[in-house]
Amino acid sequence: AQKITQTQPGMFVQEKEAVTLDCTYDTSDQSYGLFWYKQPSSGEMIFLIYQGSYDEQNATEGRYSLNFQKARKSANLVISASQLGDSAMYFCAMREGATDSWGKLQFGAGTQVVVTP
Amino acid sequence: EAEVAQSPRYKITEKSQAVAFWCDPISGHATLYWYRQILGQGPELLVQFQDESVVDDSQLPKDRFSAERLKGVDSTLKIQPAELGDSAMYLCASRRTGVTETQYFGPGTRLLVL
């Protein structure tokens, strides 16, 4: 069964606008972590933001924020004030289990974002 | 800023040949991961090391793939013989166990099997 679902295969967004990328997850663990990574065409996976399952506040990192709705099992990424350099593939990922578990990540299929001038 | 190093960045080979990829994790990171990413999909874990020990290789096709991390630092992933379906991006990541949650990825090796 798919653990991470990203329903938007691709999105266009205008420069300076905000964009929300959807991510839903499936786990029966109480302790887990949710991650977002950015993958430009060069291929490297760049870490953006992390949310722990016990964190009560939504994570923020600069222009990135994570809208964490635990009851709905969703962890949407919001990019504010989009820039041309934000054009990339974005992946949602989950680590199940306790903090000191082996930390294997399970990834969604990704969402391609294209920022237009 | 410390980075995960991988080489080569690109590899073209013919089917039935042997290929090897190298990864040097961030210094001090005890946990090392190899992922395979097929075009259009998210990465999938192949093998995971804690220091020099394999802790998860359940998704590694062991008839043709092998991985080692002999001194608990850098790691090599080998495919022998390569098949057409092995064409993919191979990503290495590392994590400092127990201190940080984040996995940091290297630039990857793009493999094309002809």
C-alpha cells in the first residue's frame, strides 16, 4: 500500500505567488516524521523542512511552511513568494517509528512545480 | 558546508557489464543509505548501513547487487551484471544517528544501461 500520496503530478505558479503542494500519508505508528525535499533537474535531493508527529506547531523554514493536520494525515507544503529558482520536483517523505530508529524514508511520487515570470 | 560526495555523476554501460558507484558521507554520519530513483518516481531504499553493518537490505536485488561499507565510512554499491531495467538515478544519503532527523543526499549517479 502506498504510504505517501502526492496527488498533484504538476503545477504552474506565477512568480511571487504562493503555492500549496499536497501530501497525505498512511501510518499506524504514533511516532513518525514528515519531510519535504526539492529535486532540481540536476538531480540532488535538497532538504527543505521537517515535521515531527509530536510537534504541536507547524514547521517553518524561511519561505517554506508545513501545514500539518494530524487527524487528516496530511502534511502540505506551502511555498510563499515563489521564485523562478523554485522550479523543481518536490517530494514528500515519511519516516516511521521512534526518533532513533534506522530512519528509512518512504517517498511519494513527487509534484513538478514550474514557476513562470 | 559538508556534503555527501558521490562518483561518478554519470555512467553509461552495456547490459551484462559490471558497474560500481562510490559514496562518501558527511563526516561523523554513522548511518548511510543507498536509494534508487527510477525516472518519474520517488526514491526507494536499496540498502542501509549503521557504521559498517547492514541494517536493511530487504529491497536489494541480491542476485546482482552488492553493497559494502568496510570501514564504516565510505561505501560502494555494485551491480553485476547490469540489466536494462537498472537504468536509474542512484542516490546516497547520510544521517547522524540520534542527533538529527535529517538525511542529507549526495548529487547522485545517473546510470544508463544500453
